[in-house]
Amino acid sequence: MENPRANNRTAPTIDWSIMAAVLCLMVFGAMFIYSARFATEGPDMAFYQRQHFKQIIYYALGLGCLGALCITDYRIMSRYSYVAYWLAILSLIIVLIPIIGAVRGGARRWIDLGFFSLQPSEFAKLALILALANFLSRPTDELRLPGNFGKALGMVALPFFLILMEPDLGSALVLIPVSLAMMYAGNIPTKYLRRLVGGASIVVTLLVVDILVAPADWRVPIEDYQRRRLLVYFDRPYQDFAPPNATPAELKRAREKQINDSYNVKQALISVGSGGLTGNGWRQGKQNALGYLPRAVSHNDFIFSVLAEEIGFIGSVVVIGLYAVIFFIGIRVAAQARDRLGRLVAVGVVTLLFSHVFINIGMNIRLMPVTGVPLPLLSSGGSFTLVSLLAIGLLQNVHRHRRSY
Amino acid sequence: MFIFDQLKRDDRELRFLAIIMFAGCAVLITGLWYIQIVSSRHFEADLIGQATRTVRVPAVRGKILDRNGIALADNRPVFSLDLYLAELSEQFRANYRKLKAEYRPTRDQIEHVQRLARFQVVSNIAHQVGQWLEAPVTIDEQEFHNHFINLRALPLSIVDHLTLDQVARFSEQPQSLPGLDLRVAPRRVYPYGSTAAHLIGIMKRDDSSMENEDAFFHYRLPDWRGLTGIESRFDSEMRGLAGTRSITVNYLGYQTTNSFLREPDPGASVTLTIDLRVQMIAERAMRSTEFGDAVRGSVLVMDPRNGDILAMVSAPTYDPHVFLGRISQETFRLLNDPIARPQVNRAIYNHYHPGSIFKMITGLAALEAGQLNPAVEVYNPGYWQWKEGTRPIKDLAAPGMYDLRRAFVKSSNNYFIRHAMLPGVLDRLITLGERLHFGKKSHLIPGQDVPGNYPTKTDIRAGWGPGDTANLSIGQGAIHVTPLQVATMTSAIANGGTVYWPRVAAKIEPNDPESHIQPLYYRPAQIRDHLGASASNLEIIRQAMRADVHDSDGTGKAALTPGLTVGGKTGTAEVEKAGKIVDKITWFTSFAPVEAPRYVVVVMVESGEFGGSTCAPVAGIIYRELIKLEQSTGLSLSQLN
């Protein structure tokens, strides 16, 4: 007898471990979005207006897209990857047009379709993965050419700067580990990568040092809120960054602003910390119920704080474990992929999800500065939920079509 | 790792990525372990710190009861209307939005407009409540803002002391406004007003923590500490232990839930030896002098058999309730009048020359020294002079022949001074004063009794002259006593020579069987000393005192009571200032019945005319009322006491 799975040619299957992890995370997502919102959403609110119900709809839509994405072989889809890439670039340009792009919290990131607020930057991440995978899947010899490395860099830089202009530093930064991982896995010569990483590190260090310690005249112009987030992260007093001729009232305002800005991080830490080993139980989180954890962010960027307070360290580890299942089985999918294209797509997807998880949870426990990077499948929000499930769909597609028959 | 086994051995890149991700997950889990396990307590404390407020909730104060269990100080439910600000936050916001649209405030005006928005909401509610209660309700703007800033977690009291009518009117309102709550709180009340006010004492607002209570509170509800009288003497017993209420507040500082961390432990009740009926009789009698309500003086009714105080009056008096509220300027002026001094308990907290009432001790001393024969008549020229050229002490008793009885009845100065001058009498006098504990505190209410003055044996050995002895023997000069000391002295004469500790508190009993306060019983008839005088000599004094009331020419005949034998002694002490007589202290001290004394009545009036005309009638009224009381209740004297 041959390998029994080899006989099963007619029905190549998807990876059910990943699906199980995804389903579990979605259950957690719906539960804790409900928990995070029930204090805000009064008892009179209709169920279809509630955030967790909307989220379940996104999950359903996303699962549908995931299924649809599994059907067509990724190699066929990749032919359209540049189309997707340029459509994404187009949407990133469109969103910057003041009449079209909707502004929330000082950033122009959304295209309001009425029933749905589309966030082009999220879809651009997926498009970039596809296009970059397609580009890097060419023979390794070609990748040695500096011109191709430059082209690859350009492919990344274009959406990177467009997203930065919105501004959405978090989403832009996520593109860096994703593309680096793909270039690395795609056998771009490591000397190029070393130079790239080294150069980028120097630039970033200089930037941070400039922002934190340079005298006023020498500072690079960045968005005020981004500077403040960095100052909060490095615990630098705002007053030092006030203009030299600042009045006492302005200094006072700067101090108050600092208290406000470090408030979210502080409250998130209290939430996570007071969860202890086993947590207070579902819907028993005081930080969230009493509103100390700001209600505007508790169900999206800081959903992990809600979860960590309510199900404690054990629950947090379970959630990270579920993500780990996706990451490591995702890497196995990459390893077993039939070709370099599939391998690169899988690496891109896994790195994207990993970057989000690490940055988001890191921000909740003050390992990372605050950036609006959502937690895949847990944070409420339509665009990124759809993108996460589409990404999982790509992964499953690579897994399903892993053998050439 | 299950992943590594399946990775192709030469797949360096994927292995590296897997290691990175593994490390990333490990970093996150380590971070979470540090925050959720290692530092968990710290963050829990932060959470409790920002989300809970503790409130000190005073315990219900113990009562003060008379010997028959009638409450002299009690607690009455008082209704107030509270406004819970948390339930108004929606309205605050809505009104602010409205005002913002109207005024378009600049950045600096925002706070002002927010304040205005809140105050408008609250004052509208107050106005509506005022219409319901048919009495205007106003809220002070500054007070409201202060409350909002500092006490946001606590309800704002908008109406204190609703009448029962108003409670009914409020309850009848079909729809209540949000955030309104009718609250019932105990409030100290003195059912008999100014009756025994000095003994009961007054209270002062004091929210501080007592021993055995939590020390730190975010807020403290109003509490009271006894400042004088029994309220202060047994303050810690009556106060009980305050409880701790824990309030959970949301991020805006509004109350969400509350519960007791520690229930208050109600205070114990104090039972006095005072008989309310006797007290009221004594107070009425005190007001019967020609001074009326303005009389300044004191009345004590004591049981000479055990030292129990049945009534303790100090006049003028005050309404103890005024100290529970804001004291108006006019009231404050009256309370601190330098002459009337209504806050002073004259029975124990002021001392006076006893004047002639001290002659009972002078006479006893002379008898005990063997220098006085009651039957021998002595000539009184109408004054007493030590030597030619010294200042004479005048005698209000007419010149003539006096034996002890006549000297007592007429209160002859000459007679008693002359005997005090005889050898050994002064020593006896000092000894008797020592045994009566003159010049010592009674400790009835620590800190609020004065010791008085009395010469010691050392005093009379140096710098002491015959004039001093003369003055002392007629209750002037070096002697000052409190009315309570006079009552103890008279009791000792009446009961055959036993000096009792005066007793005013009989027992302290907790109202709650689980209370931390142990019941405390003060036994009656605690002996402080013995006079050491012979029974026959005491009887001579008692009979002389009887004559003072019962003889037709006795100075104390105004105390004569049908159906009761009374022994008494009048006194009119002179208050000198720089050699001039500035005031008179009139006294009458007495006991009854003479055969088996059961009552001692001491009356002292400042600035009276004579002891016989000012004070003896007061005692007469008291005895007659006591007889009437006994007859109406059908109780014998012993049962009543």
C-alpha cells in the first residue's frame, strides 16, 4: 500500500489544526468584545446593533472569503497579484483625498461606504504579500541582481510611505518585518538584507534619539501624537519638549496631556496585572466595567487587556498558544509548499499575523509603544478581521495545493 | 519541537523564522508572567486604589437613661433628601452639549460652562423638590462645586430635616426625579430639652477615628464627640465603633456600588442615678426664685445613704440641641455671657465660699474637741473681734445670750468663731475637712470638676492667724466648696458619718449583645471616708439643723414641709474683692426626714439675698413636691430611691 493520503487526490484537504485555532480565537473574540462593550451598550440596545454581533457577521463573511480563497490554486491567483497590488495602491491614494477619506482621531484611514468602513491599509498588507511573493519567486539567480532587490524594496516602500501619510505608523511598520521575512525566506542574498537591516536600524535609532533628546530646532517633523507616544513609551516628560518660551499654563497643559496619554497604557497594565493567575471571570473585569480602561479602545486595540483581566495568566497563555499553533503550522505549510511562491505567501501571512500579535500584546504589557495595530481575530473591526481570515485562506490554499500531481 | 522535525534539515531560513517566533511568544509569556503573577498584587492594589473609596460610617450613639430607663438623650430618625450625582451624569452631559451649542465656549471657558451645566441641572431639581415640599430648596453654587470636586462619590444632601408632612408629600409624588433618595439617619435628640443639660453635656462635631477603628478613610460622615458632661465622660462607650463602607467608583468618580467592609458597632447606653421626675422638680423649684429663668445657681438632690445623685441642676441652662447645628451669633453671645456663664456646670465646675452652712462642721469640730457644751449660753455682743484695734467681724444675729441651738438657728458668727478659737478645735476642723475631701476633686466627670480649696495642716502651721481661723469657721476665707461637696458633707452628717463617693452613672450596657463594649456597673455606696465623729455629737448637729427649719424663728423655716421633718442650715457667703463685698452666695443645705435621712437637698444661688429667703424656699418646694410624688406613685421613700 502506498501512503493512504496520496490516494486521496480528489479531495485535498485544508489544515484543520489551524482552523480549530482560528475558530477558538473567534469564540474568544466574540466573547470578549461582548464583555468589553456590555457596560457601554445599554440593556436596551438591539442585538444587531451590538459590537459583538457585528463582529460575528465579519467572522462569517471572513470565513466565506476564506473558503472562496481556498478553491482556486494560488498559482493562478498570483497572476493577478500585481492587479491587486496596484488596486491597493490606488485605494491608498484615494483614501488620502480629503473628500473621500474619513478622518477619525486625526488620521485619514477609512473609506466610508455607509454600511462598512473600509481600511485600505489593511488590504494593502495582503496585496503586498501576494505581489512580493510573486516577485520574489523568480529564480534565485535573478534575486542576486541588485536591481531586483531595489525593485523589491520599491514595492514595499510605495505602500509604506502612503500608509505613513495617513498617518498610520503601526500599519506601515508592520510591512517591514513582513517584507524582510519574505526576502529572507526568498533567498535574497543576506548581505543585502544585512545592509538593509543595519541601515534601517541606524536610521530608526537616529530618529528616536532625535525625537527624544535633540533640541527643538533639530527635531524631524513627525506627527505630534506619534512623538507623544514615543515619549510615553520612554517615560520622558512632555514639559521638556515644550517651546522654550512656554507659559506656565502651557506647561501645565503639557503635564496634563502626558497624564492623559500615558493613561491608556497605565490602565491596560492595571487590567492585565490585576487578572492574576486565573482572572476575575468573564464579564467580571472591573477595569473595563468601571471605565478606567477607556471604552473607546477596550474592544479593539486593548481587547487583550480585557481578556487578560478576565481570564488571567492561564487564559493569556492559552490565547498565545492558539496563535502559536497558527504560526508554527503556518511555517510547516511554508516548508511543505510545492514551490517558492507558496512558501513565500505562507511566510508572508505568518509574519504578518505574528507581527500584529507581538506588537499588540506587547503594547498591552508595555513592551512596545502604543500603535494602533489590532490583534488578529480578537480585536473588533471589519477590515482587519476580513484581512486576517483572507490571509488564513491563502495559507490554507498553499497547504491544499502543496503537492504537484 | 514538532515543527522542527518536519522542517527540512537544510531549510535554514524557515528554522530561523520559527526560532524568532518562538522567542517572540516566549517574550510575551515571560512579560505576562511578570505582570500577572509576579507583580499582580501591585496592580490589584492600583485597581483598588483607583476604584474604591472608603467612608467612615459612625455607629448609632448610645442613649443616656435616667434611673428608671427614661431616655434623657436619644436618637431620632431624621429624614433628608440626597441627590446621587452618578445618576445625573447623563443630564450633565446633555445640558453641557446644549450650552456648548449656545455659547460656543473657547478652550478656557469650557470648564466654566461645564460647571454651569452641572449646576443648572442640580438647581432645577432643587427647584422641583422645593415645589413638592412647599418650601424653597436652594443649593449654594460654591458648595455644590466643592462637593462635586471633592466628594463626588458621595450623595449630595439637598434638604436636611424634612418634616413628617414633607416626607409624606415627597412620597406621594407619582414620578420621582433621577438620583433622588430619601435617607434616614439617626440624630441625637434630648427629649427633655434643657433638662439636666449640664449633666448630660454637649457634643461637638468630630469625625476623627477612634482607637480600634480604621485610621484612613477617603470620606467621613458627620460624627459627634461628647465635649462635656456624661456625653464626654462615657464618650467612647456611647460612640461605639464606626464602620467602614466601601464605595466602588467608576472612572468619572461616580459611585457604582457600595458595601460595608466593617459594620458599625453601636454604642452602649448609660444609665444614670438621676431620677427624671426629681430632676424636673428641682429645676422647676430653681426657677421659682425672684430671678426666674435668669437665676444663677445649682440644686443637688442626693441620697445620703449611698451618695447617689438624684438631681443635679445648674442654672441658667441652655438647649443642648443648639450645639448640634450652626450656632447663631446671638446664641453664641448668650452662651458666653461673662456673668450668666450658662455653659458652666455650677454643681461641680465652680466653687464658692460655703458661708454659714459650714458652721455644722465648725460646731462638730468644737464638740469633738470637747470644747463645746451645747447647753452653755455664751454672750454675743453682735460682732467678733480678736483684739482691740483689729477689724471686727460683724454678726447678723442680734446681741444676746446664745447656746448651740440658738446659735445655729440664728446663725451667730460670734458663737462659732469663739469656739473655733479654743484649743484643739482648729486641728479637728482641718481633720474633718480632710475626711470630707474638701480641696479634692470628686472625679464625677473628670476634667469638669474643680477641687475647691481647704487649708491643710501644713497651711495652719505657718502664716496662719486667728483671723484666718475666724474666717474659716464661718465658711469664709480659705475655704471654697462645690455644691456637690456640700451635698456630700450634708450626707455625712445625715447618715452618721460616712463620706460616700458621689455616684451619677449606675451602669453602662451595650445595646448589641455582640458588641466589643463590656458592660460596666458602678456599685452604689462606695465609701470614700469616715468622719470619725461620735454618734451623739452628730445627733446634736442634726437636731440643731432640725431646729433651724422647724423653729418659728429659724433662718431655714421656709423649707418647712408638712408631713416631713427637715434639718437644714442657711448660709450667705460674701464675695470680697479688694476688701469690698461685691457679691453674695446664698446657700441652703438640708436633709430629710431627720429621723432617718433619705434626701439631701442643696440649693445655691449666686447674688441671692439671704440663704433663708432665697434658697430655703426652693428646698421647701422640692420637699413638698417629693412628698406629692411619693404619694401619687404610692411608693415609699425607700422604693423610690
